[in-house]
Amino acid sequence: MEKTLVIFKPSAMERGCVGQILARFQQKGLIISGIKMMWLDEAILREHYSHLVEKPFFPHLLKAMMASPVIVVCLAGLDVVNVVRMMTGSTNGREAQPGTIRGDFAMSNQENIIHASSTAEEAVVEIGRFFKPEEIYEWKPEYMDFIYSSL
Ligand code: IDP
């Protein structure tokens, strides 16, 4: 099954809403394939946000992403990359639709609670960036066949 990467950013850690958001993903029918806590450093962030290093806000983004440890999660499911992006909402919390994670928890462009991979190709690279192969578990709960029945 397809996999994606979610990072609970320092804004989620500070606000204590990790559990609520993880519950949304589980309630939707996505599987946790990997989960761990880590403190990001500048090297990994420069790689992860390489498309943004020239932006004027990049130093602020670096500082914000290193303000506390984060929780990285690998989620699995059918079309999971797209499903999680839809659940995440637009980058700017003020423009994100109500009902999305950013729409419900964020009021900022920078402090927007979670990162979610944009494409399936990007997800493969990002999972490899944050997890060792042995930290990803290939499994599915018994109820999955029911949740995904008839696709
Ligand atoms: P995404 O997280 O929705 O995929 P990206 O454009 O890849 O959006 O930006 C990565 C992260 O950089 C955002 O989630 C946000 O934290 C931060 N960011 C993006 N644009 C801005 C901005 O204009 N000001 C401050 N932070 C920004």
C-alpha cells in the first residue's frame, strides 16, 4: 500500500494536539507504519525544505522547526498521499478550509501544525530521509479489508 510522511511540527507539539490529529488519521482508516520522536537539525531541514532555502522566511522556518522535538509518522493506505494532503489543507492556516487539519488548528503560514508529503515520489524520498528501513513496519490490521472493501 502507498505510504506518506507526516511531521508533527513544533507548533503541534507546543499546542498539545498531536493525539487529536493522529486520531483523525486513524479514524479515516490509515495505518501507522512508522512513528518516532526526533529533534531536527539544520542539515536535514535544508534538505527537506531545499525548495525554500532562498526564501526570505527560510531562517524563521528553520528556527520554528527546531524549536522543539517533532514526531514523524509514516502512514499507509490507498491513495494515502492525496488523502493526507486533502485532510491537511492549504499551507496558510487562515486560508485552509474548515474541517482540514490546518483549517481547524492553524492561523499562520509558518506555524501550520503538520507537514505532509505532496506526491507519491516525494513521499518515498521523505520516508527514506526520516526513517531507517527497519523502522517501517509492513502490516495491516484485520479490519482493513472491511474499511477498504469494494475500493
Ligand atoms: P506545504 O507545507 O503546504 O507543502 P511548502 O510551500 O512546501 O508548503 O512550504 C513548507 C513550509 O514552509 C510550510 O508548511 C510553512 O511552514 C512554511 N512556509 C511556506 N510559505 C511560507 C511563508 O510565506 N511564510 C512563512 N512560512 C512559510
